[in-house]
Amino acid sequence: MRRLRRYAIPFVAWMAVFIVVPTLILLFLSFSDYSLYDGGPFAFTFARFEIFAAPLVLTAIGNSVALAGATTAACFLIGYPVALYLSHLPEKTGKILMSLLIVPLWSNMLLRIVAWEKVFTPDSFFTDLTGLSIDLLGSKTAILVGMVAMYLPFMVFPIYSVLEKLDRGLVEAARDLGADDAQVFLRVIFPLSAGGVLSGVIMTLLPALTSFVLPARLGLGRVPLIGNVIESKLMKEVLGSSGRSINEGALVSLSLMVLSIVLYILATRFDREGETLL
């Protein structure tokens, strides 16, 4: 194995350049008064934490948590029955239908967002096809529908992965012992698929929590989310704005990164073999 270690050098270098170094820069900016673009003296400070008390940031956090939670719940309510149904189909049929869920992911996400934007625009092609005029742009409903459409496959995949490998003998044993369909599901199937559910929740919650392109397009910028706050903080200083907005954006980004790590650790405690973490 030692002879193969040299083949990992390109991967380690890639990780260092594109993950470790940017993370260290975020950490440096979050706890300092140094300007990344203007330079100047370095001063260690916790003053940037005041951003979490700003009304706009509090509103963005509240909107992000509410919409991400609603998106995750909707994806679970839709995705679990779909995964359960697909797991009971013949293997070949199930694989084909699963591939149909993967196909939309091959297209650019921005194109899919623009498509939903057109659907939510009055007098669009959707109106010509159905006669219905939908005017939802700039609302939380539009953002929620768009998020569910974008992230639903990430809920279905891990749950299906677990259910497909479920030992059917356990289900048959439960039925032989007198359990009805509801008891079989609640006491056998769902508990054994909990690892896939947790992975699906994390894989749906995190991108929904940090999304910024989708709410910017479907929400028309009227519904601030934490991703939009980070983008605005970073872009202000890039465009020449005064102050240390990029330091504030770095701190918020670092906080989300810590949240992601915590959720990943939580998932690994339930899925030690990593079978459902795609």
C-alpha cells in the first residue's frame, strides 16, 4: 500500500489548494480586521459576530430555516413513498425509473430555475398550454416549489438505496407474527430505513439552507436568505464598497460550514459504513 501513496499526491494537492487554503482564508478573515482587497494592518477581533444581530441577517436566517425545513419536509413526504414504491418493483424496472430521476440533474441547474421562472410568470407558455395564469414570482411559495423540484432526488436516492437492500425476510416474519401493514411499516421498514432518511434530510437541508441563485431568481430578491446575504457581503467589497463586508460574509460562510460538519458527523453516527451517504 505504501507504494501506492504517491498516486494520492495529486488528490492531496487538489484538496490543499481548493479546500484547505480557502477554509484558512475564511477563518483568517472571520476573526480579523484585515481587508482582503485593501490590505492594511492585521487586528484580531470578534467584532464581526455583530452581524448575527443585524435585522436583515436575522430575517434571512429565519427565512432560510423556515424554507429549508419546509422543503425538507415536503421532499420527505413525497420522496419516501416514491422510494418505497420503487424498491418493491422488479430490479430492472426500478433502475430505469431511478434513472429518470437522475436525468434532470444532468442539465444545468440555472436552466431548470429559469424554466420554473417562466412557469410562474403570467401569460407564459404554461398559460398557453393549460389556460392557467400563475403569478408567484417574488413569493416564498415560488421559492418553496422550486426548491422541492430541485432537491427531491436527493431525498429519494439514499432512502431507495436502503430500502432496496432491506431483508424481505424480516417483513415476512413480522406478518407471520400477526403484524398488519401499518405495524410492519412503523416497526420494521421505517426504523431500518432511518439511516437513509437521515442522509436524505441532510442532503436536502444543506443545499436548501444555503441556496442563493434560486431565491434570487424565483424570489426576485424580495425574500432574503442567508445565501443571498453571503453573496451580497462578498460582492460589496469586490465592487469597491468601503468597510469589511467580505469579513462578515466569511464569518457567515464559516458558520454554515461548521453546521455542515456537525450534520455530517451526526449522519455518520447512524450510518457508520457510509452506505447511504452519496
